[in-house]
Amino acid sequence: MAKNILTVSELTGMIRSNLELNFSSLWIEGEISNLRIPSSGHCYFILKDKKSQIRCVIFRSIAYGLPYNLEDGLSVICKAGLTVYEPRGEYQLIVEYIEPKGKGELLLAFEQLKSKLEKEGLFDTDHKKPLPFLPQKIGIITSSTGAAIRDILTILGRRFSNLEILIYPVTVQGKDAPPEIVDALEYLNNNRKDLDVIILGRGGGSMEDLWAFNDEKVARTIYKTKIPVISAVGHEIDFTISDFVADLRAPTPSAAAELVVKNKLDLVNSINNIKSRLINSLRQILLKEHEKLDYLIKALGDPRKRINEYSMKIDDLQNRITLSSGHLINQKRQILELNKRALYIRNPKEQIFLLKEKNLLFNKDLIKQIMAILQQKQNSIDTVMGKLNMLNPSSILRRGYSITKSLIKEKVIKDSREIEKGEEVEVTLYKGKAYLKVEKLHHDSIV
């Protein structure tokens, strides 16, 4: 009997065909682990429960369309087909559809994006810009046909009728909505910097209807805007990512219109109240000042009378000045003449001549004194020189004296007892030297 021998590849192919034929469409639930997403974009992970596990793959075309991120530990429900990966002989699931278990995929995507942006600081209150007290130009980004724009315009017209309003119509639902909203925000920030505030919103709807306002790019564009943004999406119970990023969240589009501007009538009434209080305050101040003025008039008298008195004193002083000015001029002229005479007497030429004469006398006297001092110093020098000459050894030798020096001991002999008979000595005379040998010694003193 012939044996039917199969190769490994043939056996693996047969198993794959049977598995794909009998397990082509399965619903399976489990927990994701060991998630890996290489550069190809395909998602590889293990789906496991408490007892077993199986390898899974989601191809890039399906993974790219998921509104949320897959992550380890996420419990999911998958629709998949069973197959065999022949190079390793392992069976695996090819996932065609996947959704979070117990929680909608949109809600999961919302929570993931909210957590991500919150960690990055996009919701920080320090970044939020204050709204102007009374905006003059308001931009509105919403659908041009929805109820939201009608409600906003109605309330704005009722609260403050003469505002300038710019409407930028966009799609607020569906896949085209996020890029249109981003374009609108960027256009108004770059080309309409005169706007004081922007209202971004739409009316109520399901989470899917409001999903354009949960888009990450929309959120980041709101964060970057220089113009304050009010997010007014859906009803009061609806929350979107744009609500958290915006500078102010309004529960409804109508509420946004009420928040963005004050009621003109309320402002007018407030101004009138302030005006009345100001007028009353001014009246009280004026009344007090009148009372002070009356008191001063009574205490000081009529100031006009005092002014007239001072005016008369001024006239009197002017007359006295006019009369006394002529006498003062004459007096000054007399003083001037006296000074001129004194200056003539003290003519500098005369003074210079006298000083020159004195200078000549001083010079002569100074020369005499210097010559006397010089003569006195010369006499002193001559006396000292005479004394020096008397003490000069050469002068002493000239008178016949000599200096005897022992050649052996090399010292001047002052006493005959310092040399011995037969010793040679050097005798210094006034002119020249003599070398002698001692023949005879006599120790008696000459004196």
C-alpha cells in the first residue's frame, strides 16, 4: 500500500484552507496585550483571557480608521477570520472590526484625547484669554442654516443692536467639518485681527453629530488662536474637547450670545445710576464749597474792597518811586565823579613808576647782602683749608718728619721696641722712600 507523504508546506496549506473555510467569520472577545505597531502601520497583538491567548493582526487600512487608540489592557470585541501564518505554522486572527467592550468607541476616543491634551496643558486656565468687556466686532463660526446662528443673532440683536458681526459658515457635522472649522479659525486669526471674540458652535445632537468638535486638530487650532474663543456646542449636558480648550465654555449657542455681550439696556441703566450718584456727589461738594466761601466772605470781608485798597497803595508807591528816582540818580552821579577823581590820583602809571624805583633799590640791597654772605663763606673756607693743610701728612713730611714701616710686620712703627736689631724697615720721606736695616736701637722717649 502506497503511503501519502505530505510536505510541511502542503500540510500547513491544508490546515489553513480548512480553518479559513470553517472559521471565516467569528466574534470573539478578550484583552489586548503585547501590542506592536511597526512602520508598516499594521497592528500586531495578542488577544487573551484568563486561560488562553491567540495572535491577532489588524491591517493598516482598518487601523487607520479607528477613532481611538488601541492599548494594552483594553477589553475589546472583535470580528475576525481564523487563518494560519504559514512561515511559522501558527494560527492567528485577522481582525476586520474591533470595538471596546462595555464602552463605545467614540467615548473611549474622547477620553483618550481629553487625557492626552490635558497632560500637554491645553486646558490650563493660565492660558485662557479674558473676554473683552464690550466687544464691538464678533466672529461666528457655525452652520449658516442651523438653528444656532438664528438664536445667536436674535439674542445679540436684542441685547446690543449695533454690533458688527462676521459669520463664517462651515459644515458642523461629518468628515468635512473638522478641516473646515480649522480653516475658519486660522482665517479669522490671520486676516481679521480686528475681531474682539469668536463664537464657535452648533446646536444639539448625538455624540456622533458633535464629533467634529472632539477633533484633535480643531482643539490645537483653538489653543493657538490669539482672539478669545467661546465654545458653544450642543445642549447644556453636552461636553466636547473644544469646550475644555476654549477660553470660555457656553452651555448652548444662545448662552454664548448672552455671555459675549452685556445687555445694552442694563448698561444704560447702570450708567444712568452712576450718573445720578455722581451728580448728587458733585452737588454735595458744591454745597460744602459755597458754605466755606460764605464763611470766608464774612470772616475776611469783601475781597473787592481789599483789592481796591492794595491798588491805591500800588499807585502811591509808583508816585514815590518816580519822585525819588531823580534824587537817586543825582546822588549816584556825585559818587561817580568822586570815584573818577580817586582813580585819576591812583593812576596805574604812577604806581608802576614807584614800584620800579622800589624794585631797583631792593635789587641793589640784595646784591650787597649776597656779596657779603659770599665773602663770609669764602673766609670760612680759607680757615678750614688752612687747618686741613696743617693736618695733611704731606705737610708734616715737608717739615722733615718721616714714616717708618716694618717690612716683616707690615705696620707703621711708633715705638722702637716694636722692631728688632737687624730688621729691615721702609722709611717714607717727603719725597721718595728709603729702605734701611736697623743697626742700633735706643728706647728712650724723645719728649
